[in-house]
Amino acid sequence: ILNGCRGHPMFVTSKGSRESLGFQSEGLDFFRINDSVKRHDIYSLLLDHMSDEEKLGVTARLSKEVLHKATEMSGELRSAANTTSQESKARGAYAVLSDCLQILTSPKMFIGRGSGSTDEDNDVNTSTSTSTTNVSRTSQLDHVKGKLLSKISRKHLIETVLPILCNLKVILEKSRSPLLRNLMQYMVCIFRQFKKEVNETLASNLTLLQEIKYDTRQFEKSQRLSGDGGHLAEITTTE
């Protein structure tokens, strides 16, 4: 909606909801924000207030409803993936793809990096044994929950998201789309976090595995040479 992508089903659904509330949006873009920096400020604010469960759900929806849609045979998102420039009829869809990849690459989307609950627990008055026990149990439950969500996230990224990215990568390469850079940033994030899992998952497809490794090395090299490592430097490899 913030990108004004009118061809996506989510925009159509949102339009119906607004009209049912009495908004007349014909010819107007109430929600479109052309400035990408302002859009990302909004995304960042939203991510700051999301739980790990919500981030997991957002990752799943963006992968299915945006990235996967761009690999289908028709639609505005596919047109955006096929174009060599964002200055096209699918400009809104192009921005959707670009924003989607940047959101998924953001360190704030990582599962299991902790939340405000830990700091709150440290501030709890533990003057009685009962309160201490409650805090300890809560902390243990949060830890177990975090580990479980991390495993679910890892499984989803490797088994669902990675194949979608590989298919989308082929399309973007054929069109020489600038979006390929955004996609490679996300692939680098996944590969650097889960090298072991990626190697195991693609063990039967050595050609694709070697391609991902090569692309990852080349991308990291180009980032170092340009001095534009950005938040990739914050990513650590999972043991």
C-alpha cells in the first residue's frame, strides 16, 4: 500500500476495506509514500515493536505473497522483476520488491536476537523467593520459546525461502534487474547465518550450491571494495 502497487491482491482488499469505512480514494493515493527513506523509517518502527512470532509470520507472508508472486508467469510483480529499471509501468511493484528484500535483510527481522522482555526481567524486584522463582521460570520459558522459533525460522528459510530466491534470481539475471543486488544481499544473509544447513539442503544440487557460494564471495568482495558493507557486518555465522 505504501508503494501504491494497485495490481496486487492485497491492495484490492485494502481498497475495499477503506471504501467500506467511507473513504473515497478514487484518483488519490492516501497511503502512497514516494520517498523510500520515509517508507523504510516506517518499516523500521514497525519491526521495533514486533515479537519474534510476528516477524516469523511477516517473513512467511512476504516470501509467499511478494517474492513468490514475482516468479509467476504474469502480474505486476513479475513485470517488475522483468524490467531493467524502476521507471516503468510497474514502478509501484518494483518498489514493493525492493522494499520487501530490504525488510527481510534487516537485522531487525532476525529471530531469536532477544526482546525487551529480557531487560524488563533484569529490572524486576526479586526480594522474595516467590518473585525470583517466577522470573526464573519466565526467563526459562522465553529462552525455550526463542530457541523453538529460531529453529522454525531456520527451517522456513532453508526449505521455503531459499528455493524462491533461487528462482527469482534466474529471472532477475535474465532481465539484468537492479533488484539483483537486493536479492543477493538477502542470500548472503541466509548463507552466512546457516552455511551448514544450506550445504546440506543443496547437497544434491552441487551446481546451484557452488553458484551460491561463488555469488556470495563475489558480493562480499564487491561490498568490501566499495566500503558499503552496511548491516551485513552485523551478521554472524550460526555454529
